Amino acid sequence: MMSSDEIRGTLHKLLEADGLPFDHLVEIARLKPKRDFIDADLSGVDFAGSDLTGYDFTGANLTGASFAGAIIDGARFTRANATDVVWPEGWDGRRLGLSPLLYALSPSQTMLVDQLLEDLEYSPERRAIAVVPTGAGVSAMLAQILRQVEEEGRFRSALVLTETKAERDQLTSLLQQSGFAAPFGDKPLEKGAIPLPGEIWVETFGNLRRWLQDVEQDHRRKAADLGCSHVVLMSVPHRRRKDIVTLSHQPTSPAMLAFTQPLVDKIDEQGMLLGERMREVFPRPATMFPVYRAVEEGLLVPAVVTIFDGPARSLRRIFGENVTLVAQNAQSIAYDFMLAVDALSTDAPALLLAPDRSTSELLTNALDEAIHFRGSREWPRSAIAVNGRNKRLEPSERDAVKGRIIVTTPSTLDGMHIGDVGIVGLASRLPGRLVTKVLFGPPRSERRRVVDYTGVTLTESLRQLHGVVEMRGVFDEGVSVEPAHRYTRAD
């Protein structure tokens, strides 16, 4: 501990050092960079030009701070509130491992948030809906909307609904890291419970259904009412629409916000959800997020698409029921895909989608044979089939891993992170809900290559995508149709 004379001397030196970089002031004040800034309030601080190597800003409030020109290699920002932070050139919250909910929004994201807030808070029905492609920052935009309604005093509590538990847990964790009061786990929707003021409950539609059933059986309760000021739907599943209508009729008349994805929820050309009941809940057209804007701003990286007119040309007729055609061409597809993987400049993971489990095993064996036949060149990869019954890969390892070729069915992608995948091969149909997940990579990634061996899957998917969201030539120069050769051992 410093004496009073030392404190006065330090203050005098700090006054004389006015204008020096932050790290110089820290040295004068004898602060410990690895200890004294944890959970500190550093909002608005100018770190410009400082060498912050080894500094620990874990849990710190950095709102509005500027790191322009600073050296931040090795600095820690875990759980830091980095809202409106100015980062050094080439850095941003994604590289630093910050919660995506704390990233500064892009211009298009900001425009969408403003439009949704206007519909949500100032329209007579207080309802808003948006069509946003996978990966374009729905969670970050939701966080901004919640912050704004909270700051303006219109927020009491909120219920956020997801389709899966994995999505619920991920979103809950992100909200907690960003400073929101979001209870974790299955407990919130218990009989008789309602959110406390300021709380955000993230729950699944399944748990909501059970809660509504409990309410129906409790004759003392006249209506299902959670007392929330806001309800957010992260999707609008067709089988959950009855429950969505019930939520919209709560006595507290909550404001309702819904996010949908292209080719997932059925929307007409005017942007209206199909179905009379849904039009009553959301009477205004959906706000569309332009895909070309997301690409221009670096939120999405479009894939390079190759549509092969063979070796499985006959697969154009395969739409689930006739999988023998894939089996007949398994060796050709496997060898061609192996060559495409071999051509990658990195050891990024690869993904090959089969129409069913048995065919995925068949393609896996064909890949193993092709890799073995490759000859003397050392091949560091392995082909692994992934499905519900497969024991060769633990669930925690089923995300795409470097140096691995995963052979699976499209349904497995619902719970799989494929952001690092360098190439995707399609030997099956691609459900609408997965089109944007496959065709776009994460920010600052190399362009993924997508190879369509069916000759029709991506042609149809791109046509449908153009009909739903504004693309403006995103794939005009990234799609090629090529003849494919039937490779044999003689090659």
C-alpha cells in the first residue's frame, strides 16, 4: 500500500503525463495489468496507441472504449461488455472470442433493428416479423432490441422460444454473457411460475406446450398469462402455431417479435405468413434481410458452387424414395469427392451428405477404399459416418474437425456446427431449412466449396432462395455446371 506522500507524488506524475498512452499511465500508477482491470468500469476509456499485451479485461465494462492503434495481442476480454467499442484495424469481437451479442451491428443489421422496433413498439398491434438468413446475426439483433426497449422503460420481462434445447442453451448462455438476467435450465416454465421483472426466459416450444396443458387442467386459472411484456419467437414452426396463437391472446397483450429463415417458414410473395391464424397474429408483412447486403458487409461468405452433370446424372430423379441410384454411383462420387478434398489449400474438414443411413455407410466405405487406392501419398484424413446409431464418434466430437471427412445425412446438420467446413458434397436433397447454412460460411472465412452430385439439388435451392430474399447476383459468378467423369481404378 502506498503512503500518502507516494499517492500525492503519483497523482502529480499522472497530471504531468496527461495525453500519454494508457499503458504509460498504468505504469506510473503502479497498477497490475493482469489483475487490476478485471470487472473494472472502463467505459469510454481511450486506449489508443497503448501496448496492452498481457492485460486482463475479463468482465470489464468497455462500453464506448477506443483501442484504435493499440496492440492487443495476448489481452483477455472474456465476458467483457464491448458494446460500441472501436477496435484496432483487423480486429473485432469475433477474433477476441467475445459474445456475438456484443458485436457492433452492421448498417443493414441496424436498419433491420430500427424497422422491427418501429413495428414492435409503435404499430397498433405491436407485432413484428423478419426473414433473416442463418448466420446473419439474429442473436445480436435480438440483444440490441431487448436493450433498447429496456432502456426506454417499455420492458417488463420476456419469453424467448426456440425449437431445440441446444438452441435454447446457447442463446441463454449468450444473453447471460451480455449482462441479461436469463435463468438457465428447464425450471422456468413450472406450474404457476411467471418471470420476475427484468428477467428473460429462454424456453423450448415443447416446454411451452406442457405448461399450456397444465394451465388448461387448472380450472382456477382463466387464461394462460405469463405476465411478459415481450414474446420472441426464434422460428415459427407450423406444428407450434396453435400455441403461438394462444400466447398472442394473453391478457397482458405482449408485444410479439418473430424471426424466420428463408425456405423454412412458409411466406407468400407479399411477405405474409401463410395461414389465416398466423395473419391474425402477424398482420404486417415480414421485413426481409437482403442477402446481398449481408455478403457486402462480410456477415455471410457465399460458397463456390459446382453442379456436376454426372457422374450420377440419373440422380436427378432421386427425391428420397429411390436411393439405389446413389448406391450405384457411390464409388464414382467418393473418388471425385476425394479429389476435390485433396485440392483444398488447407486441412479444413469436409462433409458429404447422403440420402439415408445405409447409403452414408456405403459412401464411407467407398471413400476409405478411394483413400487407400490413392497410393503412396500420405493421406492424413479419415472418412467417418455419423448418424444416430453410429458409435464411432462421440456426440461431443460430431462437429466438423480438421482433417476429417464426415459422411452423414442432412438431418444431422440441425445440431452440427459446420462453420469451418471447407467443402460440402451433396448426394441427396437439401431441406429448405439447411440451404443457407450450407451455401454461406461465417465472416472472414475462405469461400466454402459446395459440390452437387445430383445435378438438380442446388439448382432448385438457388431458384427458391432467389424467390424469397433479395440476392442481387450473389451467386452469379460463383456457380458452374461441369461435366464429371466416371473415375475408375484405371485412372
